[in-house]
Amino acid sequence: MKSKNSKLMYVSAAVLAAGAVAGVNTQTAHAAEVQKQADKNAVQKTIDQNQKDLTQTQDQLQEAQTEHDDAVRKTSDAQANVLTADSNNQSAQNVLENTQDQLKTAQEAQAKAQANYDASYENNVKSAQNDVNKANADVQSTQEQINVQNTKQAEALNNRQAQEDALKINTETLNKTNEEISKTQGQVNDAQKTYDAVNKEYQPVKAELDKQAKEADDAQKAAQENAQELTQAQTELKTAQDTANKAAETINNAQAKLNSAKTELSNKQKQASDLTSQRDQVAKDLQTAQAKMNTAKAELDADKDAVVNTMVMPQVYKDTVRKWNGKDLSKRSDMDQYKKEMAAASWVGWTQNEYKHNEAEKNHMVDLKHMSRADQIELNKFGIDLINQLRTQIGVDPWTFNESALDFANAIADRYVKDDGFR
């Protein structure tokens, strides 16, 4: 598009041409005709340029209209439509302003051309006037196009307002929907809390119902078993009744069995409870008897092996044990004192007790690396007897010999020898 300065240049050329026509000397007709032709050519040139500018302006208006229509068709969002309409309106406004400037320039050129009108060149001016009229018609057409553009601009503004209204309505609808969602979520949360509370109260009830159902099922099974026994008894009674004509005694026996089955049916639960109590009592009595037997066996073994050797615990040792029994020995000073007193008390016992040989033992040689089972048992019983003598003197329960413990000790010893720990 040509600038305003270019248009002004063409208009100025037309004005200069008109001025030359007004100030020319009329000396000769030939000169006048030449001048008229020159003036006509200048005016025609100006008109042609104006026509060209108007045509270019129309093309620009058409292009702006096309861009505006494309922008309107491509709007997919309310906010985008508003922004696009603003941009297109601004572009159309710029085109309108440029067109109005061009119209003003053409009108100023027309006014100047008319001001320099010379009656002596009426014919030529008429021709120029025709051209001016044509230019005015073009200007009028351009004005009409401007009016059309203004109408479209107003429509675009209306569309923009409609889109803004739609955007506002959609925004209000969205906010209202969010409020409904929030309200519904609150109701859901309240319902969940109510459900949790009811479920918490329901669980113990359900557990109790399940327990009662199981008890009822167990009772039903017991009843069915008893019913089977009762049915069997009734069958026997029927059999006895069938043979009643042959043996009245058989009928009486069957009736007795039937009565016994009925009684057993009512007392089944009580018998089971009594049997359980009896079983527990028998187990308790058995445990007590086993303990007594172990004690008696230990005493018997002690009597057999302790024919010669006995252990006497000095009173000072007993007193020292009682003194330190249960005390905290975490402090080094207390531990040192404890060791000192126990060593002194132990020395007294060491001087009072000594081992007494048995003549039979002198002839019984034992290989400590390859001891027989009997030797191991004898050695363990001898040691337990000496230990139990001391335990009895301080008032604690005696130990008993356990062959399982002996087996465990042998397993450890074998592993120790295998690892070359004993040479």
C-alpha cells in the first residue's frame, strides 16, 4: 500500500497542473490546445492515480473483511472469541482510518481542482469535471464500503458482547456446579461417618451372632447324634415289640434300653463336662505322682551312692548365701566384697569335707575319653547326690537325673572333640 506522502505527491501534481491551466497565456489557439491537452493529461493522471489508490483500498478492505470472517469462524472458546474480536476490530478500525484519510486527501484535491477552475477552458474543465465526478462516485462507493465495514464492526462488537455474556453464564454455571459438588461431597462424608459408626457397633453384635450360630450348629449336631441313638433304640424297641408275643422279657429289656437312651440324651453334655474335669484332675494327680516318684528315686539313688561320701555345708556358708541372695552386684565394689566373703565361706567348707575312697573303686578303672554308658550314669548320679546334699541343706528342691540331658551333653562333647577342642 502506498503511503500518504505518495498520495499527496499525486494530488500536488494535479493542483500544479490546474494552476498551470489557470495562469497560461492565451496567445495562440494552438498553444491553448496544447496546454488543454497537457492539463487534461495531468488531471487524467491524477484521477487514474486516485482510482488506483481507491482500488487498492478496496482490496485492503476485502482482505480485512476476509480475515475478520475467518477469525469469527475459528472461535472455539468464549474468551478466545473476545480477544480475536478485539484484534479484528482494531485492524478494521485502522483500515477505516486509513480509508478516511485517503478520502479526505481525494476531497482536498477535488476542492483545489475546483478552486482553480477557469471559465476560458470550460470544455477541458468539463472533461476534467467528468473525471472528478467519476472520482466522487468512486469516493461514494468507498464510503459505502466503509459504511458496510462499520456495520460489520458493529456486528463484531455485538458478537463480542454475546460471547462475553455466554462466558459469564458458563462461569456462573461452573461455580454453581462446584458448589453443588462440594455440598454433595459433604453429604457423602457425613454418610460415611454414619456408616462407620453403625458398622463399629454392628461388628460386636455380628461376632456374637456368629458365635451363637456356631453354638447352635454344634448343639444341632449333638442333637442329631443323640437322635440317631434314640432312633436306633426305637428300632430295637419296635423289634422287641414285634417279638412281644414270644418273649415279654425281650420287650422289657428293649424298653429299658429306650429309657436309658433318653436319659443319656439329656445327660450327654454333663458327662462330657465331668469327663473333662476328671481328665484335668488325673493329669494333675499324675504330675504330682511323677514329682514324688522322681524325688523318691533321687533319694534312693542318693542312698545307694552316698554310702561313704557326704557333703556338709558350713553355717557361715549358709549365712553368706542368704546375705547376698537377690542383691544387685552391678557395682564393682559390691562384687569384690561378695567374692571375698564367698571365698572365705567356701574355704571353711573345703577344710571340713574330704573325699573318702571306696575299696571297690580302686579296682574300677575308667577311660575318661571312652566312658561307657554305665560309667557316665554312675558319675552323673554321684555328682547329683553331692549337689542335692547341699541343696537340701539350704532348703531348695533337689535335682533329678535325666538321661536326655546326658545325651545332650554327650552330643556337645562329641562335637567339641570333633573340632579338636579336647586333646
